[in-house]
Amino acid sequence: MDNLNQQIQSKLALEIAQLSLDKATLQAQLEQLQQQNAELQQQLEEATAPEETKEGE
């Protein structure tokens, strides 16, 4: 019975470690996507901003 409990605990520990790694990976991906989104939003604003009045018009 103790052996079974140790196996279960080991499997749970591995699962927790994997989930922690998955969470860290997803957090890093989220931060990267948020940065890309901010850059694209800036580019969009610059591309769609009304141009300044040109001299002579």
C-alpha cells in the first residue's frame, strides 16, 4: 500500500511540475503576444492617422 501511495505521489508531483512548466510557457507566450499586439496597434494608428497638411495646400 505504501508503494502504491509513493507511485501516486510521484505521478502527481510530475503532473504538477508539467503543469507549472505549461503555465510558465503560456505566460511567456501571452507576454510576447501582448507586445506584438501593442506594436501592431501602434503601426495601425500611424497608418490610419490623418496626414499633416502639406505646405502649399
